[in-house]
Amino acid sequence: MNNSSFLHSIPAPRIRVPAEADANNGRLCVKTQTDAFSAVHPSVRDVFVGDTIDPLSVTVQQGLQGVNPVTANANVTFAPFGAGLDFGAVSSATLTPATLTNPVDSKGRTTATQFVAAGVAASSAISPDYGIARVLAYAPPTTIATLTPADLPWAASFTVRVWKRASAQLEPCGGNQQSTEANRYFGESLCVMVTDSVGSARATDGMAVQFEIADGDARFDTESDSDRYQTITPTTAWVLSQGGPAMAPPIRAGFTKGTVTVVATSRFSDVRVVFYINVV
């Protein structure tokens, strides 16, 4: 018997599928939508009491590793959940309404747009500056009433930080007082450190910061490649803090010599950081 005949004579091994995997075959999985950044973190929202929360966007697929979106006969429920249900992370802020249920569109996506930050019951364990509310987005058979740790990979979750006041802190951490020649890029990114009122960078991770070219001949590089979520126009850039630092995209000098003024701000901070860079 030649090797080829011998190999073909060996029966294919039988792969045993665990009962749990078989039971989840075709189960709907809800994932946070990450490809539609609009100046807010995909899964984190910063708000004040009374604010309508920026849209919470998700995609529905079949299975945890599914690539084909579910486009028919699927509804997603968005529900704030609190103590006990999130396994130790106790919510300390409230949202209204109690639930929202929306159908998916032709791309397997849906969005919750009607949640309002109703109040702060207590400071969160992360920061004294805000309370936290959490929203779970799920599709049947996942339910809030029967939620277990095994269900969490099948649902998307959002964290809503409800700020008591504009108490976040911004401090410059790089890029000020640098120079470049006309029509060249500045060598160092402008950077601000973002923390809460007690200096915690963890408490503000994912907060949006706006950099604005307020005066002078320069522009942001709208084609810049970055792993930070960002929205860029020639004179304004929204970026997210990452463990503290929020970094502006590259800036290209124009042809007019002089000082360029760039201002960094956040809605949740009373501090304005002003950078002065020079075209020489």
C-alpha cells in the first residue's frame, strides 16, 4: 500500500462539540459598535444630570465570533443595571427610562438615543466627582432577570459617568513652545494630562478633549493615522484620553510666520490649556 492509499484509509477523527457550544449555536450576540466614532468613546459616556446621553450603538451577530450581522427579526433591549447584576460594580447614578427595545437595521445595527441622566445617588468607587450608571444591551435569550456571568460575553455594556460638576483637571504635558519652518510638521504632539479632581487618570480614561487652533497659520492633519479614536477637521480635533494623556493629531505649519495658538478644553473641566507654537 502506498502512502497516499494509507492516508486515505484513515477515518477522519470525530470532533466532539461541548454541549454548551451546541446550545449556543445560532445564539444572538450583541457587540459595541466601534467604527462610528463621533467625539465620544464607543462604550463610555460623560454627562451631567439632565443630559440626554449620546447614542449607544451596537451590532448584532450570530455567535461570539460571527462575522455576518443579523438583519431580520432581531430586537435589542437596552437596560440600566445595578447592584448584584453587574457582579460587584454597583451603580451609583440613575438613568431613565427603565428599558428601550429597538429593532436592528439592514446592517445588523441599532442605537439607543433616549436615555437621560436622572441623578447621582452617590459617588462612584472610582472617583468622588461622579456617579456611574451601566447599561446592558442584549438580545434573547439573554435577559436581565436571569443574567449570569456566562451571559456577559453575549451582551454589550456601556458605562455612563454622571458628573456632579465640571471638576476634571487638564494640565499640559508636552508640545508647548516648539517651532518649525513653513509648510512643515511640528515635531512634538501637543498633549494634556486628564485627571479627576483628586488626580486619578483612571477616573477619566476615555474622556473626550477638544484641541482647537484658535489663531495663526497651521492646520491639523486630517489624514493622520492613530490608534486613538478621534474626529479631525483642519482647525479642530476631538481625541480621547488614554490612561491620562490626550494627544492632538499632527499639526502642519502654513506659510505665514508667527505664533500659532492652540487651546485644549473639555466640557467636564473648567480648565483651558493654551499652547503657543511658532512658525519660523
